[in-house]
Amino acid sequence: MEIKRLSNTGVGISAIGLGAMPMSLSGRPTESEAIETIHRALKLGINLIDTADSYCLDESEKHHNERLICKALQQYDGDTSQVVTITKGGLMRPNGEWVPNGNPEHLRQTIQESFAALGGVKPIDLWLYHSPDPNYSIKESLTPVKEAVAAGLIKYVGVSNFSVNQIKQALEIVDIVAVENQYHLWHRNPEFDGILEYCEQEALTFLAWSPLGGVGGKRRSSNLDAVPILTELATAKGVSIYCILLAWLRAKSSVVVPVVGARKPASITDSASSVAVQLSDAEIKQIDNSVSSTSIARKGLNWVKRQLERIPLPR
């Protein structure tokens, strides 16, 4: 497994991360199968695991996914000292919905709960503010996060579903090492809204959620036939279409780390194999052009501006 650096921290992270969200939402696998999937990822060299306090069915089982990951790591028979767990706070799950909550008191409490859910032994490796809440300023919401770093509850901080301007505001409050936003072939906003360029300039790790274009951590299964170049390249290289999508995404920038959702060991095994896939500049351009009719660039600057004015969708 290729190892990259988490921003300028010196911490080594795998070139792709395991997105654990599907293991706690509707249609989730059994606990034993979920743990087997996490163990498979670790054996494949994936040491980056992405979770959140809100990865659960509803508020009645908050922190379900974090507790699952903690249990899986405790049961693993190998070395887990290099595992980097990402968790997030700032979204609520009333009746299964996704609702931003940037209330400082709520964030202060959920950080404590996440710390405990992940074992309560060491600081949270990387904590992300999950999504901006328009009811609170970024300074209000990140102040308790800064306090948590000082208290030893959090080691590194990042943000999710943020714009460039919001990242700049966050940096005035606390050091930021990572940004996690949606990015895949059918959603290329980071290429046009300045996020990817800003991350490159500031050496911030860009964690791409939903890299396979699905919903709820799932792989995209519809409309793939409409992009024949994916099938052609997958056949030529002897890999799955999903490996081609991940290889394309990683080739877009050295700061990009796809966070790939998985429910079964076979899924994360396939995703891990994508790290060995090499795409030429010509092949990357072919993929770029394959969905150009629906890309942001074709929709124009006004469309981009409208997207930036919207509250980012949570994951």
C-alpha cells in the first residue's frame, strides 16, 4: 500500500481510506461482517479509517460507528499503532435525517463522547467539523474544538463540506490539516470552486468522500454504461470500473486521498487494488472529457456561484 503524508504533520496515511459509514446506516452488514471488513482493510495496508458521531440510524444510537471501529481495532490480531482514525461532529440524526448542529455546547459534549467511543485512551487522531451550521459562526463552533486540542482530546483538526472562505475562517481559530468534501467523476466541484487548488497551496490533505459517485457510501451502479471509456480502460487493465474511478481521482492531485465506503471485505479488497493502477495523461483526459456535457465547467460560472451559495450537503 502506498503511504502518503497527512498534510505537513509527518503522519503516514494510506493512499486510500476506508469509509465506515455504510456499516452503520440502513442496510448495514452484521457486526461480524463489518469487523471482518475493517480487518481486511488493515491487512491490505489501509491505516486510514473514516467515521463520525452521526454514522448511525438515528439519535438513539449516536456514535454507533465509532464504537464499532473501536471494537474492531481491539479485536485485531495485528499492529494498530499506525492506524489513523478520522471522526467528525456537527451533524444530528433526528428521525434519520441529517441536520447541522454547530452549537458550541453540543460540539463540546460530542467530542467528549467520541473520545470515549473510540476507546478513551489516546487523543482522537483527526477530528473534523462535519458541516457548517448557518446558525453559528465558524469561530463559535470551532472554539470548543480548539479547547479540546489543548485538553488532549484531539490531536489534529480538519473540516468537511467547507468552502475556501470558510476554511480560511477556520484557520484563524485552529490549525487545519485536512478538508473532506465530495469529489467524484460526476461531482467535480473541487476542481472549479478553488478547494483543490487551495489545499495544494496550503499542503492540506483533501479527503474525497463518495469517490465512486454513490449515495450513503455506496458505489454508483447506474449510468456507468454511459461512460464507455471506463469499461474500455477497466478491460484493458484487468481491473474493475471502480478501480479506474479511484485511479482517476488520485491522479487529479497529489493531495487527494479517496475515502471509499465498504460493507464487505470484497469491496475494500477491490478498492485497495486501485492503488496499483496507473493512468496515462491521455487516459486521464479521456475520462475528464467523458462526462464533459454535465461537468461544472460546461454549466458556467453562474452555476458554480449558485452551488457555492448553498449549504454543503452532509455525508
